[in-house]
Amino acid sequence: MTKRSLILLLTTLLLAACQLPPPAVMSDPDLAAAAAGTEDAPGPLQIGLDQRLPIDPAIRTGRLENGLTYYVRANTEPANRAELWLAINAGSLQEEDDQQGLAHFLEHMLFNGSARFPEQALIDFFEKAGMTFGPDINAYTSFDETVYTLRFPTDDAEIVDAAFAVLEDWAAYATIDPAEVEAERGVIVEEERLREQNASGRIRKQILPFLLGDSRYAVRQPIGQMDIIRSAPAETVRRFYADWYRPDLMAVIAVGDFDADLFEARIRQQFSKLPAPEQPQERTIYTVPGNDNPDYLIVTDPEFPVTIVEIDYRQPARELDTARAYRDILVGMLFEQMLNLRLEEISREADSPFVGAGVGSSALVRTLETLSVSAQVQDEEVLQGLEAILTEVERVRRHGFTESELERAKGEILNRYQRIYNERNNHDSGAFAGEYKRNFLENEAIPGIPYEYLLASRFVPEIGINEVNRQADRYVGEKGRAVLVIGPASAADDLPDEAALAAVIAAIDAKEIAAYEDTVTADALLAEEPAPVEIVSRATVEAVETIDLELANGVRVLLKATDFKEDEVLFTAFSPGGSSLVSDADFPEAALIPNIVVQSGLNGHSFNEVRRILSGQSVNVNPYIAETAEGFTGGAGKDFLPTLFQMIYLYGTAPQADEAAFSTLQDQARSFLRNRATQPNAAWQDAFTAARYGETIRQGVLPLAEIEALDPERAFAIYQERFADFSDFTFVFVGNFDVEQMIGWSQVYLGNLPSTGRVETWVDVAPDPPAGVVDEAVFAGQEAQSLVQILFTGPVQPTAENRLRLRVLEGVLDILAREELREKRSGVYASSVSSDILTEPDELYEVSAVFGSDPERVEELVDALFALIAQVQSDGPRPDLLEKAKAQILRQREEELEQNGFWLDLLAAYAAPESEDPAQTLDLAARLDAIDAASVQSAAVEFLPADRYIAVALYPEGFVKP
């Protein structure tokens, strides 16, 4: 867990179950003009602090006579795609007592029948168009809102017509057929089982009323009451639809690669005819009552794996629509950035009082903001961890930050804005749609990327140290304070009570706290660059427009320049060998040493010093030792490529591993692993790993005892040995760069990596898949919840044809499983079928199916899945399924071809020994045409044998299988 991800963990637990007014900001002509013309050369921005921020002039927004609001924006990222969203300003808060959970139920029903799309016709149509249920067709329900999203191709008029028809039907013409309501009940019950019947769900049920007090939020979780879900008549669902799905509470959002004039006209034409209600119900704005006295809650659960202490300061949410509000956000960002870095430094110390800690702010619900400071601690060290994080807040209150810290933080934030500005023409349409949704629902300002860049460029440099220091005052006092401790039930005796927590908080005021000392170090990682080496060979791979170099030390470099992203360069590097060349006894050291090296710094600089040197730079390099290879992954913004090459060079020539990094890793492992055995999912995952690989240290999660017994000297020796010779390394770079510059840096830095000319390759130490059928049951956990994974695996020739046959088969089975297990049987909330072909160390295929369900129905659903497989084996796929699977593959490839990550993987595969011609991989459409029903049928027979698979099912403790 990163330090940032720790922040607001309890809030995240709360909100995980909670996502199931018209625009108040209007364009001021003068302000809009300030943003206009800034696409290429933004200049100084003149705006009063109390002026409202303008709407981005690239957006067309309006309100129809019936009250419906719309947003339209033409955007070409991704090409030939559009987002069409319907936002409803109503959610579970609007439910009456007999409707608890029906806002979410209604969301499901809108995918199960409307005037023009009866039953499953909606999903059927869009799957044939190459769209996928989930990524491209989705919705969510929260306390305050319900939002429906479509992502669809714009190069087919029939698909565009259908998208608008669907949105209009969602808005006003859902059928809510009683038979479909009956069929959907089981799906929602399974969703509740998956989301709520676990440690996080049980904890959430305790902290909701604690954090939200006597408010409607506390009694209107979107998932609702299962007795109502199981029994509510269709008419009660329909009543919610009639009351709250109305134009004055709706926004239609369209962003994508289209003619904005045509889309705006179409919205006006189709949605103007939606009738406005004659006597609409009032939409009440619900707030959370304040509390002047501190609250305390200590929660344990037998399946929760770690211990966390958090202090939340609750306050009414602020309007974020003026320049002053935006400036306040920037001040808060600077404060959080600097304090989080101080906390991270402490977490890296030996014997740190916490494993990770952080501060942050978030909207707990729409009308409530929380400021939080939290720490993950060892079970018995809650008070020490609490004192440590409060001490750092108090240190800032008394002594403030240093000017050097502030300058680095400003550099980081300005660099963030610079990169976003650089990519303004490559901003994803979905991200824009999300912003406009928040403008409609939450009144979030939408001035646009160029304008926000101007705001940051004006405000960040002028923010003073005292202004940032005063932010610490928001994290003290009793008003609105909530103190939470959450941990495993096994640690209950070690957790403090309310009085002990209160005593630690009270004692901070009297504690002597020294000022923070900021260590100023060198401003560069490397004092002097090495001399460039010669290029041995240079060729161009025409099929993929890639330069292929060999340097004097044997290093191979592949360079593909792209313009998909303005400010993105990705790279990977690999050499055969990896952990397969170390003994089982040394495997833990080999697996963990790359992380330890990263946490230890470079070239004589500590990790904290490296971070200061790199402040404001977008660059990362991560060494790895995998099963059959060692190497690096990472990337950088185009302005920081010299630093990227320097870091690669230093990880090869001047790595280091300090004792504090080993100690920190061991502390983190203790926190995460000491209670792992109490987690049902962990027991299921471990059982599956053992069923597939047997008893081996090389697969699954490393035991805590192995991590505690790490030998630091041996670990570092393994790193040095694996990275001692770069003569067989291949580096692949993809992104927006000047090829000749990249060649020059390659000669300087990659060409001077050590080279001994040794010849080595990986060793096959991987256990073969078990022969026959392995069918195992795991009994763990207290909830009536099962998880099932079925894996088919065996030898395969990794040809392009086999990869494509398997991929089409995967698509067919994934749709079939959803149709049968979810839509027909109402037995699962979600199922997934995935596949892969591995080439190292063994050439194997894998086809995996996963779902969760009621334990009583596992056998039924597994049998149904195998019946689907048998049907494809005997009859081949239905023609519509073959059409859908192939269409989805083609549509996905259209987007992949514009992504640096796709090309990085393709070129890395091309560079491997005995690789296929990359042009064959790219010629997807022609090869896909050759895949017919017989090809898929034969793939099902070959890859899904009934006498060779692994099945592992989780059942609750004490469950007796029928």
C-alpha cells in the first residue's frame, strides 16, 4: 500500500458501497476571452479572487425548455469514439421507506428493457457493434445521483442512432417489466453478497452512522435493504422512476469525435420532447449535522488484516466555483504534498512508529468534506502511531515548513499542471464527461485545461509559506473531530480505548517538538556523464517504423517515435535469466531486492535525497527480477529523458541497499501478513496457487518467516550478479521523442553499462500443470459467500493463429457466461473469462473463469458453465456470438493502435528469440476474417478438455456441500 492510498482508507471503505442543480457557473465574456487563444501560448491571467470561473469556451451547454441540461464537446481522443452520458440528480437519498435499494434496482432495470430495446436487446446490439458490457456500457448509483454511460464508435451512423435512442429510452421510456424485475432480484442479491458480505462491508455498516450521524445518508445506503430487494413489486420501482427521472434533474453529456453542431441539434431535437412534470416532488438537499464534541469508534473484525488509526475533521462541503476557491485548493495541495513527504520519510526509518501515514481531504458525501490524518500501524502500536502523526501536524503548526520544501512542492504541482496542459489535445473524452457530470451535480467549475493551467501558473508562485502553514490549524480542535481505530479481532486486546486515544491527543499540546531540518543535497544524480560508445549496427524495421540499434557493449535498443501522447515516453528492458538462476533458498532475496534497491537511493544519495533531486521531474525507473528475466520498466516526460537514462545507468553501475530499507520492508510485511490467514480470499488464492504449482516458494505470497529471515548481503549480491552484464539486454523505448537524441543518450548511458559477454539463459524451474482434474474446496470465512475459479491449461504452439483462436473463444465464453449465469439464472453479479498464451518458461495456454455466488448454488453454476463449454465443443459458437467476439477484438485494436503501451508490448515480443513477424500481429482484420465457427469449435475442444482442469471453490466455514 502506498502512503497516498492509505489516506482516507476508512472513508474509502464507506464510499465503496455508495456508488453503486443545473450548471451554476455561466461564461463571463471577459473571462472566456482570457482563456481563448491560450492553446499554444498561455499568458498571464487577470481575474479577481471572488470572480466566478468561466465555462470552457470549447463546451456547448444549455438548458431546454423542459429543464434538461446538456453539454457537448468535440474531442478526438480516442479517435472515432464518443461518450454519451445521462446524469440523474437523484439517488438513494430520494427513496421512500418502502423503496430502500430501488434507486439502484432501477439502474439495473434500465438495461433490461425499454420502448425500443426490449429485454436484452440493448446489450445485444452494442455487443454486435464491438462494445463490451462494463467498460463501454455501464452505470452507477450513489446517495445523490445515478449516472449512465455509453462509449461507442462514431464511424457508424447506425450505432450513433442507437446510442441516442438508448439514452432517450433511459430518460423516459423504460418498461420495468414485472418478469424482468423478478429475474433481476437475484443479480442484486449477489451484488450485495459480493460487496457487503465481507470485512469491509461489516466495518462500513458500523462507521456509516458514526461518521454521518443522525442524517439521511446514514440510513440510505445505495445497496438498500435485501428484504425490499427480494419483495418490492415492479410498481414501487416504477414510482421512483416517475418521481425522479425527469428533465429538470437530468443532464445529457456528449463528448467525442463528432460534429458538435450535429450532436447538439440532435440532443435538442430528441430530448426537448420529454415532458416536464406538472407537480414535481421537491428534491431535498440533505446535510450531515455538525458535532462540537469529538467522537470515538473502535472497530474490530475477525477478517480485517491490518490496524489503522484515523482522525477525521468533518465540515460542510465548500463551493468550488470561484478563483478564490481554486486558489484555496492549491494551498491545500501544497500543504498535503509537503506533510505527506515528511510522513513518508518517517515511514522509511528503521523502527518507524507506523508502516505508512498520510493526510488528505475528500468529499465524504456531497454535502460533507473531511480532512483526515491516518496511519497504518502494527497491531500493538496504535498509540505510538497516533502520537507520531499528530506530532508532525503540530510540528508544522509551531514551526512551519521550510522555504526549500515549499519550492520543491511548487515545482511538483506546476509540473503536474504543465504535463496536463501539454496533453490537452490528448485528454480522454471520458475524463471530460466526468468533469461535466460533476459540474451538473456538484457545481464543480469547468474552466478547461488551458484556463486551469493559467490559474495554477498565476497562483502557485505567489502562495507564501505562512499561508500554507496555517492549513495545519484545520487539523486540530474538537469540533467535528472523529477518531477511528480499526483492526483485526485477534488484536482487540492490544487496541486502546477511548480514554487512551483522547489522552494522546490532549498531550500533544504540551510535547516538546523541534523544528524540521531540511537536508539540502546536490542538484544532480550524476556529476559527470560518461563518454559515448560506438554503434555497432543500425537498422530500420519498416513494418513497425522502429529503429533497431546494437551498441558496442552488446546492448540492443529499439526506438519507436509516436505522437499519441505529447508528453509520454515508456520503456522496458530485459535480459534472460531472472530468478530461475537462483536457488529456492535464495528466491526470497531475489524477489525482494529490486524493491529494496529502489528504496535505498542511488549513487551515494539516500532515497530521500534522490527524491529531492528529482523534485518536479516526471520520471520513474523500476528494476525487476522476474522468473525468466531481469530488467527495468518505467517512463518519463519528454523533458526529463536525460534523467531517465541517468537513472537506468546508475541502477546498473551504482545501486545500493541500506539496512533501513530492509527493516521497512519487513515491518510492512508484518503488518500485511501477520493476519493474512484470517482472510477468506487469501485462503482461496493460496489454495489455487497450491493446486496449480504445488508446494513451491516461487509462487504465491512469500511467507512472513521468509521475509523476516532475509539476508541483506546475499540479497544485494544477487542484484549485483543479475545486473553485472548488459551484453544481452534489450531496451525498448516508445513515445514522443527525437530519435537522434535518443540514440545519443543511448550511446552515452546504455552503451556504458557493464558488459562481460557472458552467455546465459533462463532455467525451467516452473512446475508443470497437474495432469487430470484437480477439484478442491476451501472452507474459510463467516459469510454465505463463495468464489470459484476454474483454470484450463496445457501445452500449445504460441502461433499467431492460436493466439487469435483462443482470444475469440475467450470472447464467446465471456458473453455466454454472462448470459447464462447472470441474465438467465440470476446466480452471479459478475463473471469473467480470460485467456493467455505463455512462452516462458513453458509454452502454455491458460483459460480462466471466475465468479462469486451463493454457496448453495456453486454446483449448479459450475455445471451450467461446463454445459456451455460442451455446447461450443459440439455445435460451435452461435453466429451472433462469433460476430460479437470478433467485433470486440477489432474495436479494441482500433484503440490499442493509438496507445504507447500496446506498441511497447508488441516490440518487446518482437525482440524476443524466435519471435513472430510484427506485421502479422498488426494484420488483425484479415486474420480475424479467417476465424470461423469451426476454428472456435476446434479451439474449445483443444483448449477446454473435460479431463484436465483445476477448479477451486471457496465456501464459508462449517458449510456442508449438498
